Amino acid sequence: MLAAGLAAFIFLRSSLPSLSGNVTIGAESGLVAPVDIYRDGHGVPHINAKSADDAYFALGFAHAQDRLWQMESMRRTGAGRLSEVLGERTLDTDRLMRTLGLYALAERQIERLFPETRRVLEVYAAGVNAYLKGHEGALPLEFLLLGLSPEPWRPADSLVWGKLMALKLGRNWQDEILRSRLAKRLPAEAIDLLWGRPPRDHRTTASALPYEALAEALPKEWRISPRGASNAWALDSAHSVTGKPLLANDPHLGFEAPIPWYLARMEAPDLSATGATIPGVPFLILGHNGKAAWGFASTEADVSDLFVEQVDPADQTRYLTPDGPQPFVTRSEIIKVRGSADSVLEVRQTRHGPVISDILDKARQAVGQGSLLSLSATWLRDGDLTPQALHGFVKAGDWESFRANLADFHAPPLTVVYADTKGIAQQVTGKIPVRRGDRGWTPQPGWTGEADWTGFIPFRDLPQSVNPPDGRLVAANQKIVPEGYEPFISDDWAPGYRARRIHQMLDASPSHSVDTLSAQQRDHLSSMSQELLPLMTAFRPSETREQQVVKLLAHWNGEMTSRRPEPLIFVAWLRELNRALYADETGELFPDVWSLRPGFVAEVLNGHHEWCDDVTTAEIREDCPSRLELALRTALDNLGRHHGGGYPQWRWGAAHMARFHHPLLAAYGIGRLETPTDGGDDTVNRGTSRIATESRPFDHVHGAGLRAIYDLADLDRARFMIATGQSGNPLSRHFDDLLPEWRDGRYLRLGLTWGDLERNGQGRLTLTP
């Protein structure tokens, strides 16, 4: 048994990459000249090539070495092919992806790109395939468990990642479904208040369709996942101690092991690219090119709408339009399901987009033959040149050339923050629709044309700023346009807590450095708690314990540190207060609506006291102090049961654990990474939780998996950090070696010399044609 176990371990270890030596690449691969891949002490590849094509080839090779299963999982998700290997548990996701047709969009997208960008996709795919062809050891553990061999990599496999990212960041349509469900219980003004939106006149078609069936048809992970976010800010030369601009960026996405980001550096006579890549994608997503640096934050633009379509009563194969009945565009999708019969999906498409009420049979049957829902989204349109824009970033030497690439950016809409030695700039980019009628707050009639899209906001009219007078730019998903700004961009802006806190920290000193920006990225002061606690503690509880806790929170400075009890008590209290305020009004929909909703809570405590009355107790009229006390008592009782002892011994970090679980291997007890963290939902160092989950509601599940800081005085000294590690293989020490570094707010520097890498790195692997 020991011998067999040792042999198995040795075999599995052969799945780890070779970091030194020479690999001969077949002539058919397209590699032109030898290329060196140096690995530093954390497994980051530093690629030294004689041409850009060979550098992208080597990046594909390195990605495949370290993250092959992550790449396989990504392309199967986008293509709706997970069930081929995972069985019925992923069938809902596959049906959604096939209905949306993301992979077909990626395949068509290739032909519209510049030949040079297509070439990059091709040589990158060749690098991936060269690794697959030449690797003689074991495949990663995921492939062995599933009995799977990876297919050759194709350029469309790389492009589907952009479609998935646009889908994750453009999910307003799911809120439209939820608001339509709520409209059967609440007036429009109440729904607006819940969402923190100023009351406006808008129509709803809530009674037309059974939205509950459609909501159940969506994969659960899409319904409860936190929304995208990010921080990006820049300072001009006058506010930098080095006399050159500074830029900081930390994009926020859901946590998993490994993290989506992968650090890399590519150098060639015609290429310089350092920063964050995505395994499966050849382009540098975030980083610098030796002359300029850039960062992203989600714009939160509303780029998707649901339309209620009417089937032609005289012909079920047609639907009604302002120009008369039109035939559905139809196709059949056959989804192979491991261990079960194939699943056949009939997809219909209208002039607005795919009919998503056909996702599951139960939803289709519930909708009936008369009406249906189609989805219009910018990321479902052809003509997307976003890969072309990403490819162009590394070649730009100034703002004008960089911005010219942004005109090709299609989806998702982002706020791009930029810096070079001459200054700083910010640009909203992406296709944002112009609507004929309503703002798309709820599903709109599709047969009349009254809410149709009439085009997109011209790129020249999207918000931008170049070298602003105050010398700073801050993008943290907050509202970036003044009230009444037209054309309409969004009603889904994030609360301004993070943006205000960043401005507050920048105001604290006339000049800043990389070190001060590093401290700002780690900042965990909760502006939300400072705003809400004066309202929440303005009453006297009847019990001693609650009185003591209210006094404790009233004197708390709002820092969400993992070593203190106050953050845990505050978030638990706010969580229960939300339940106390609107669980009665929302009924069975409460779990879907339940979140911290600080703007709503402030509105209620500042004047909308009617929400404090429990509508299920008609004989009693509750007031806000009683709701506050009930919520506090419930929160403390729950915390006592879970954490024991008295509240002075409780710690935020004991409940606020950052959890990075491998999507497949975690079920086997492998690839489960956890660490206590500072921060909360509104802090600059963002630590978002899914508070609507009854089990572990305070877990840190979404946040800054990547941090980067750039000083344009010396880009070789740029700082980077990703959570987890460079490798996706749990047998590698680089699977989790960066987790404590990330937790503690430390950084890596990638601007090493080739001599430093030769002397202190882990090896040099030479790919030789």
C-alpha cells in the first residue's frame, strides 16, 4: 500500500510544470526563434522573446502549464459543455449558455478582428497546443478524476472569456425579473426605495408572466452572486512625491481557487507587457507597457433589458412586432450529459434577442403560448471588437493612441483610469444603449416598439476626464455623472462609500507615494457604519446587554478589523434590521431581496418610518426603536450560539473568512483555502459577503483578487499581488503561497533583470523551434 501510494504521488507530481531545461517545439507550431521563460520565486513567468508572436506563444505555453483545468472549465462554461463531463448538476448552466449563444458569438467575432489581433489569438493557441502535445507527465488531477483529455485550444476558446465577463458584469436583467416579482406585492415607489433609486414614473408588465418560474430556471449561483465592482484611482505629477503620476487599481470579482488572475511579464523588441493576464486569453488585461499604465472599474451601466413578446395567435411560429408578425429565428441545441440521455434545447430568438423564458421546460410551460421574455444585451450583439482594443493597449505610448483603442471596446462597459508620464485620464468605454422609452427598470412591451433601443451612445459623448484641475481621478463604481445627465447610463450605481473614502484619504496629504497608495488599498474604515450607527444607536434598549452593546458601537471608529468584535456585531445587527424592516412586505421573496441595503435603512430611519411597522400584525403598530431592539437582540443571540462566550471575545475575523474553494476539487477536501480578513462590503479593501445565506453569512466571498500600483517615475518598480497563487495545481507550492501575502497587504515586483532571474529564480525554460 505504501509503495502504491508513493507511486501514485510520484505520478501526480509529474503534472507539475518543468521550469528549466530545453523543450523542442515542432516546426508546425509556428514558433520562429528560441524564447526563454524565467520563473521568479513565486512562479511568475518572465518571457524573453525575439518577437511579439513568440512571446504570446510562450504565454500560451505557460498558461497551460499552470492553469490548464481553469482554462478548460472556462471554455466549457462559455460553450455550454460542462454537463459532458460533470453530468446533470450543470445542466441549468449549459442551457443558459446555449440559449445565449456565447460561443457562437465568439466564433463569429474572430472574423471581424484586425489580422494582427487574429494572429495573436492563433499563436497563443499554438503555444497552448504545443504544451498539450509535448507534455509527457500526468494531466492535472481534475482531468484524471473525470477521465478527460483536453481538446486542442482554439482562438474562440480565448474570446469566450470576454463574453462570460460581460455576462457577469451586465446582469441588470436579473434585477428586472426580481422587481417584476416584487411588483405583485409592492407599489413602484416602495421598490424604488428598496433599490435606493429616486422615485420615477415607470410602467411594469409584472402581471403578464410568471416570473417565479423563470427565476427558478436561472442557475442558483447567478442569482445570489455579488455584483462586480472595483477601485481605480490616479494622481497627477503635482500630487506625487516622485514628480510623476501614480495609479492604483484593484478589481473585485468572486473568489475561487485559483483566482482568475495570473501575473506575467513579456518582453520582446516589439512588445513590453507586465501585469495581470487571464489564463486562456493572450492579452494583458491590466498592467503597464513600459510607457503607460491602466486600471479598470465597472461602470455599472445598464446594458441589458428584458422584453415581453406576444406570440402571433394565428401562427405560433411568429411573434408580434410594430411592423407585423415576424418568424422566430430557431435552432436546436443538443447538450450531451454525462451519465444521462442528451438534453435537447429548442432556442428561439426575436428581434430583441434570445427567448430566455425557454431556458427550462418548466419555465416554458409556465409562460404558456401567449407571451414570452426575450433578452436584449450589448454583449449579445455581433460586431464586438473588444479583443482588438485589449491587444492595442500594449502598443499605446500616449493617451491619444490609448484612447483610440477604447473606441473599439464593446463589452463589458468599464471606467478606464490611465496614467503616463504626461498626466492622467479617465474614460467610460463600452456600448451603452439609447432607449426610446422607459429606462429598462422592469421588462417592457416588445410588440409595440415603445421601449426599443435606437442605437448606442456615441463614444465621443461618453464621460471622460483628462488632467482634471484637482489632479485626481477616482472610480469606485459610484455615480460618475451629475443628476439629470443625459443620455441615460445607469440607475445601478454603487453607493459612494468607497469613492468618498478614497477622496478623504487623498485629502489627508498634499502628495502621495506608492507606499501611501498601498495603505489606501488596505484601508478598512467603514463609511457606511459611520453613517448608519448614529441613526441605529439613537434609542435606549430595555435590556442591559443591549445597552452595553449600543454604547460599544456608538464609540467605535468604524474600522472593520478582523481582531475586533464591533464589525461582527454591526454587520449582524444590520443584517437582522433588514429582515425586521421588509421581510413582512416581501414575503416569500425576502431571501432574494435580502442584502444590507444601507441607503434604504438610512431612508427608513430618517423618515420612512412606515417600514418599521410589521404588516403581519394588524392589531399592533411597531415603531423603529422596537424594530432596532428586536434586530439587535436577535443578532446577539445568533452570534452567541455560533461563537460562544460574551461579545467582548467575539472577533470579526472568526466569521469573516476569505474562502477560496476549488470549484471541483473542494468536494473532495482538496483546494480549500481560507484566511481571516479585514474589511467589509463598503470598505476600500472590499470584503463582500452573501448575508442572505443562513450558513456562514459573513464569509468573505468577493473582493480584490488582484492589487496593482504604478509609479510612472519607474514602472519597473510597479507592485502587484494576486490572492491564492500562480498555479492551479494543488500539488504545487504556488497554489497557495501568495494567500498570506495578499491577506497582509504585501506586493510583488516584476521588473527584475534577466540576470536577477537567472541567479535567484526557479529556472529558465527555453522553447526551441
